[in-house]
Amino acid sequence: MQAYKDLVKALPGLKEDMPRAFYMLAELFDYGSFDICRSDDKYIIPYIMNDAVECYLTVENAVLKGDYHSEEEIISASLVLRNEKGYGLILHQHDNVVTLWFDNLHVNEACFKYHEIGHFWVKGQEQWRMLVYMVGTIADKYMYMGKEYCNETECFIQSLIYFAPFRRWTPVPGDLMEYHFPARVEGIDIMEELCREVSDTDYLKLIARYRANPCEKTEKLLSRHLADAKRVPLYQYIYKLVIKASKDYPERNYGKQINERIKEKRKALEQELLQKGYTGKYPVFIKKNTTVRVMEEQPYVTAILEWDDYKYKQQLMISECSAKRYDGINAGFFKGIGRHGRIVQV
């Protein structure tokens, strides 16, 4: 949580003794990410919503005066106290002024399992893109919610997002990731530690070169070398750490009806793959030198969602290797003779 002296500049009217929810509200204006969502007569202000955590503010007894346009920039915001009780949040959007009157703010938060959720928006090296997205998700939770919301493994692995050659494999716009997670020495330090764990001496030499000259050319070189088949042990070690970080959190609970629909889809896919000669159980299946890893796209749990537009997708990471090249999950996505990886949406 940022200091009061910084946040009061973003939200004039904030008082030092106000509850945490008001500091979080001020941070949203400081980050330029404030928004109001409405469902029936309820208002929700998202704070951080990703695969690992859903945190939002609910507004008690809210009345919105004026027409709020979520697509328009907020020029300024201020918080005022009402005479009798409650607060007023005054928003200026160019020629538009909106006031949200309310009695109080409440923080709603929950952490979830995330290592079985995948977003594949860019083709090529999807195995690394998946990991960059997951580590970035952990880093976001660490940054916005604080280390007290992260377990020991998450606190450790989140630093990897600051290793620029790793971050380059992001599935989201690169400029945004570079701005959000700039290169830091701690990123180099953790990648060196991970390489030592798997005895990857070749990549350690490259890291030393990058540490001495962290220019874009060297960054691109190290990023390309992550795609080499020699990096399979390093990739799988990092992946295991992400699974360890995630596995003890609960799955999202959408209620009995939707939970059953998800369960049925998982069971149907498992039966289909078993009938095709694969062994294993959801979400990992193996047949000879082919591994199928099922990843899911899931909506948020927050009640603001319109369930008529409910979306749940299954995507298969299909990794194929020759008999001599087979070395575990997602190994076929790396560059090399006898390797092939592809994404198939069910």
C-alpha cells in the first residue's frame, strides 16, 4: 500500500485515518485504472482481477448522479464527506461530471489456483508464453496485494518477470509488459539461481554476458536461447515451481450448476482421450512420445458477470517428440529436430 502523502495527490479528500478500502480507491486513480461496474442496483470497483486473485470494492448504498462513461479518461477525482454521513466521489471526464454518493466501501478478495489456466494469444513458443503470463500474474498479485497474500514460492518466483529475456516471450503487448515489469538485477539473480539448480552451465555463461552488457541485442540473444531444446530442464523446473506455488489455492466456485457443467466437460474430454489410447487423468495425458496438457480459460467469479455470456474454454497443448527426443511435458514446443508442439481448442 502506497503512503498517504502520495495517494492524497491522486485523490484529494483522502484522510490519513481512513480504512484500507479508501487507500485502494486512491491507488486506482494513481494507476489510472479506476472503473465502475454495475450489476442491477450494485456497484463494483475492480482493484485487481486476474487468474490468481480477484479483489474489488463494493459500494454500500450507492447512488450515481450523471452519466459515467467507462471508455473516457478521468481528468480528476476528489472525495468529499457528506454532512449527515457517507461520502461523495466526484469524477471529471472532460465536459462530463459524475458523482457517486455512498455510505461506505468494502474490500472483497479471494485467491485462486491458476496453473491450469492458459491464455494463448500469440503463436510460437507457447510453453514459455504460458509461463511468462503465469509469473506475471503472480508478480501482479505480489505488487498490488502485498507479499502477505503470497506463499513462499510465489514470493520467490515472481522476481523472474524482471528478467527481460524471459519477459520477451509475453503473450501480451511487449511495451506494456516492459513498462509494468522493467528489467531489474533481481531478475538476473533468480535466473542464475534457477540455472544452477538444473546445472545449465551454458545458459549461465550467457547470463554473465548479459549482466555485463544488458543491452537489447544481448537480451534478444538470451531470449532466443530459451527456445532451444537445451532449455527443457530449466523450463520444466520453473513450471514445477509455478505448480507448487499455485496448487494449494482453491479452484473458482461458480455455483452448483456451472460447476457441474465444467465437471462434465472435463470428464467428456478425459473419456475421449482415453478412447484414443492415451493414459493418465485430467488434465495430463500421455501416449508414447506425445503429451497432452489441458489448459482452461475461465471467467471471473465476481457477481458482476453476466452469466448468459459465460465462457469456459479448453485448449490442448499437444507436444510430440521423436523417441530419442522425448523428455517430458511440453518438450515438443522447443526448437529442434523431431519436436513439434501445437495448440488445439476443443
